[in-house]
Amino acid sequence: MKKYFFAACFATTVAASQLLAQGDPKATEVWSPVPKIVTPGKTAADAPSDANVLFDGTSLDKWVSTNDNTKPAEWLVKKGIMTVNKKAGNIQTKQSFTDYQLHLEWRIPKNITGEGQVRGNSGLFLASTGAGDLGYEIQILDCYNNTTYVNGQTGSVYKQAIPLANACKQTGEWQTYDIIWTAPRFNIDGSLKSAARVTVIHNGVLLQNNIELKGETTYIGAPSYKAHGASPIKLQSHGDPSEPISFRNIWVREL
Ligand code: MG
């Protein structure tokens, strides 16, 4: 039996190299592994069939308070959207993630006040590594006709990477983030094995092109890494006095 198997393999290899020698395009066709079937949503914003829907507009069941992750997330859910509750602080997913594709929609209220960083400030932490603002933040801010430091504007990796464009819609409109996150990897001794990478698309416009992160976000000083594993996704309740922002339609596909 084995003899026939090897003979068959040899014949196949010979056949393939003969095809290659003849310049046959079939010689370079690959037929497996076959990619899994994923049924897309009606629009690019809708969750595909294999997505984990983190917020469908009805409840915060998949979220907890960051300050105390045994407590529910106490943001306000109404008419299909969730709105930051500044008194409740940051919220994060119950589940932890490593590498993923994420879709999220956010809206700065039309009546927003303030300027610079004090104008609809929130943030998406791609991996929450602890309470408060620990982790890696993609900035959310009203940057439509609002000037601030460029490594802190919408779509920046906060204080680390300037976005390639300002693609903000008018204040009051819904906006989309589509993000691809590759988590950092660490050696057993805690040293960095490979840096985190992120791609950010805002309203269909590329802002971060698979850039390498220098470490976790810090408000003061240079970013650096400290070892961690799979982590929750976190949304920021910023302490500024401007009106709270809203979110809807959040889904993730683990990679
Ligand atoms: Mg922020």
C-alpha cells in the first residue's frame, strides 16, 4: 500500500514539475486549505455571520465596569444606542481578546461644547491592561473644525501616532471605526517578543496603516510595554466636562 502511495506522490510531483516546465498556469494553482465561508452583512457596517456582537443596541450584557469588573457597565442604553455615563467611568468587555477585527460606531452630540481635547473626548482601548486608562488608546474626539495636538486628534494612537488624515464628519453625525489589531507578544521573562500593530479606518478613510506601537498609551512620558495576555476592549468615559458621546453597532471578529 505504502509503495503505491509513494509512487503516486512521485508521479504527482513529476507531473507538477512537468506542468511547470511546460509553462502551464495550473502548476501554480493552490486548492487548499479552503477559506471558511463567512456571510457578510447587508452593508459593510453590519456584523458578518461569524462576528461576536458586543453591542446590538439593546443591552450592555457583554460589558462591565472597568473600575470594578464584578459590577455591570452603567452607561445609558436607549433607542439602540449607548451613551457614556461620566459618573460610572470606563467600561470594558467581559471577554478578553488577542488579535481581532473590530467595527464600532460613535457620535459626538450636536450640541457639544468645549475645544481642543475637551470636546467629545472618549477613546477606544484596544487592549485594556488595567483599571482607568491603562492600555492602547485610539483617540475619539470631535476634530471637525477643532484643533488640538495632532498625535491626540481623532484616530491617533494617543500621543504615539499621527493619523494619515482627518476624516471627521460633521459634529452630530454617526461615524465608523474599522480596526485591525494585532496584540503584542511577550517572552516568558516578560520582554517584548513582537510589538502590537494596528490598522485604523475612519469613515472609510485609512488613518493608521498597520503601524507598530511603541507601547501602552501614557498621558505623560514615553510609551512602553509591560507583559500581558489576552485583554478586554475598553471604552473611555473621559473626565472632561463636555457632553457625553454615544456608541452603537459594535462587533468583533477574532483572528
Ligand atoms: Mg481619549
